[in-house]
Amino acid sequence: MNNQVLTWLMFIAPWFTLFLMRKEDLKRFMPVALFTAILSAIISDMGYTFGLWTIGEKIYPFSYLSPHLFGPLLVITLWVFKFTYGRFWLYMITNTILDIGFNFLFLGYFLPARGILFMNVHPIRTLPITLIHAAIAYGYQMWQAEIFAGQTERKRFSFGLQPAATKPLAKDQKDEEQE
């Protein structure tokens, strides 16, 4: 398979799995997924600048956008948070397993074998980066959940009057309490 086709498939195909996710979960975890993708793009750019990896096959028309950042990484983040959020240790164990597979198999073997990305550092050295990245993402989601929980609490316990209670009485109706 052509590397351009493969990179575009990595970029687009994972998004089709989101049709299986509930809309509420998608809305709830999309901010952390976007935060993770942006933070990963910053880390990726820093690694490229410092020579930790080299991009062999660029995804046309983007110059240095790795196809895994806004494809599988973003979608996997959504799924991991859907199934593990609220249980930090389960989240970290799941992320550790996925990060080992990502660093050793995907970045260390598959992409270099295809000529898409070349790692100039051993994958064991990138593992702490990805684990710290996961912990930061979890903290961000906790912060987001706290913000949105505060808004729903305010909406649920509003002390305003209901619209029907504020309607004036008709001229021929008498107020029953005044009698």
C-alpha cells in the first residue's frame, strides 16, 4: 500500500468509530481529546526540532503534521476516557499498555519500516513523556468536569420563578388567596 494512502487512512479512518459512541460522551470528552492532540503536536514539534525523530513521509498538504496526532491519538483518547474516566489507576494502567504498544510497535517498528517516521531515540526514553502526557490530560479532564459540573448545578438549582407562575391573572379572575 502506498504510504500516502496509509497516512490518510491513519488520519481519517479512526473517526468512523465515533459513530459507535454516544453523543453525550463525545461532547463530554472532546475537550480533553483536543487538548491531548494539541499537546502532542507541541511535543512532536519539539522532538522534531531537537532531532529525536524525523518525519520521512509527510501527509499532503500538511508539512510536519504527523497523521497519528489528529487521527488515532485523538480518537483513542476519547475511547480511553469513555471507559476509564473516574478511575485514575485503571486509566493509567490502560494508558501505560497503550503507550508501550504505541512507542515500541507503532513508532519504533511500524512507521520506520514503512519510511513514514524515523525514531532517533529508543522508545523506552519516550515512554515517560507519554505517561506524563497522559497524567496531564487526566488532570485537564478533571478540571473540565469540575467547571461543567458547576454550571449544571447552577442550572438545576435556579431560584427564578417559572414562566407560568409569573403570568398575570385575567381581569375577570380573582386571586383566591386574597379572599
